[in-house]
Amino acid sequence: MRHLLSAADLGRGETTQILDLAEEMAQVQARPVKKLPALRGRTVVNLFFEDSTRTRSSFELAGKWLSADVINVSAKGSSVSKGESLRDTVLTVAAMGVDALVIRHHASGAPAQASQWVDAHVINAGDGTHEHPTQALLDAFTLRRHFRVTEPDRTTFDGKVVVIAGDVTHSRVARSNVLLLRTLGAEVVLVAPPTLMPSGVDSWPVATSSDFDEVLPEADAVMMLRVQRERMSGGYFPTPREYTVGYGLTRERLGRLKPGAAICHPGPMNRGLEISADAADAANSLILDQVAAGVAVRMSVLYELLGGEDSPARGEN
Ligand code: NCD
């Protein structure tokens, strides 16, 4: 694998390999001394043109725990705010001699474009409303662990139903998850008000519904999506209250879930809008497990991309 631009780049075998390696990385994460020498001498740049808490810091920790040198460049505070183009910024950073570029950008397709311009490995850390493949990997890691609590030998998601609910139209998390969950064998049901269900969804390998209450009892896991107000130009729903009544994971709706069904949210959450505090903090909420998984999975991805390569440093030691 040269770049990770889309969850569609990953087959079942490759996904399983990344998740298995992430299990080993999670053991490092649990140790008092969190350091492996694997990527010593390699350089990773986080190039973030959009805000981020989880993704940026987990890529940074992932690189550092593998002993890579990691720097962060964000649009705010860089020459991007002086009007530099994406191409010039990417070429400038790459000219310093970086091995991997982790890119988040508000334009769908920006990381794929960047991968044409540079020799470095490019990882898509979220591009517009398009994709966020490492989020789908960390969600798969979290769900696989959850399903293994009762079925320790489970390797696929065959027979499992994952309901993804909320602002599907603006969600790169939903797009990457649909691809990866299907690759792993899950059935996916998308739930959204008609205004937030993307056009063209009929050709996706999923079932769709606008009735959250009807599908909830089927779910082995429910993934709530953030209402992305920053990407909305007009009125997609009458009032926040009405959105919550129709599509929020409210306390009342928790009672419709199968016992033990997992509750996920990629964060950041709008508590009280798409998810209630009761749901976010429920015993079967995996939201903080998802955050923890983010570091282990990104360590695994960085290692897959950079770890096998010969480097001068490796020869010397
Ligand atoms: C998501 C993102 O930025 O795509 N968050 C994340 O990476 N954990 C989802 C969101 O912003 O709603």
C-alpha cells in the first residue's frame, strides 16, 4: 500500500492485517513506556487545513510512539492564511524531505491530488464530505473488540447490523464506514431525515430509512453522526428540537436498542442534539474506546506505509 486515500483501497485481508497489528500497537499504548523504535529516522507531517482534536493529536502520538519525527502544520498560523495554494504548500512541505503527509482538507479529493504531486506517502485524514478512512478503521477496530467480548473467534462482521444515523449528506465518516463495514461483511442501514440523505444513495450497498425508531431494534451497533452545521448552507431541518425528536439518540430511544448494542460517535459530539448525555455516557457507549483505538490504528497504518521500507538509519543499526 503506497497511500491511504479511501476505505475502498482496503480489501478484507489488508483490513484484517491493519486491525491485527493495531491490537499489538494497543499493547504498547497500555504500557508505562510507550515507545517502539520502528520508525526511527522517518518524518511525518500532519498538514491540517481544517480543525481537529482527535485525528491530529492521535496521528501525532502514533508517529511519536513509533519514534518518527512528527510536525504539525495547520492552515491557521501558516502561509495558507497568506493565500498560498494547496499545491505550493504541499510541495514546500514535501521539499524538506518528509516520508508521510497526513492531510485534512475541506475540499473532497485534496489528499488524492496531493498524492500526485509528491513522492511521500499520503494519508487522507478527512477530505470535505468525501472520506475519512482511518476513522472507519478505528471504528472497525472498536466494533471488532466489542463483538469479540461474546464471540472471541469472530474475525468478520458477517450477520451484524450497523445503523449509521444522522447527517449522512455531510459525513465523510459515513462514506468511509459504509465501504469498510461492507468489506468486513456487515449490513449497513443509513438513517437520516430526507434532507440529510445524500442523493445517489440508492446505488450504495446499504439499506436506508427515515424512521429511526423502526430500525433501532435491529442494530448490533448504532453510529451517531454529528450534525455538521459548518457545512450547511440552508435549513436542513426546522429546529434543533425537531431534529432531536426525530433523529436524536435520546434516553427514550436507548430502551429500543438490543441489550448490549454498541453506541458509537466519531466526535466531536453535539450533546443534546444528535446524542443525549444518557446515551453518550451509557455503559455500552464505546465513544472513548474509539478515541483510544485511534492511536493504535494510526500506529498500525503508519507502520504499514513506512515500516517496511529500507532507510539509511536501519542499515546503520
Ligand atoms: C469527524 C471528522 O472530522 O470527519 N471527526 C473526527 O475525525 N473524529 C466527524 C465530525 O467532524 O463530525
